[in-house]
Amino acid sequence: MPNATARSVKLKHRKRLKKLRQKRAELRNAPKKRKRRKSLA
């Protein structure tokens, strides 16, 4: 983006980090049994 200021870049980065953190939390909280069933089916 040509008109991206430092602030907008920081905001975007923060949003991406939040998404990644949420995904990781979901994986950590998900029971292992369900994962195995998914991979088998």
C-alpha cells in the first residue's frame, strides 16, 4: 500500500497477531480425541 502510515501498518500487524493467537488457542484447547477422529474420517 503506497499510502500506508506506520500506524496503519502497526494496526494491521496487531490484527494478524490476534488471529494467529486465536487459532493457536483453539488448537491447544481442542481435545485430542476429536482431532484423531477427524484425521481418520
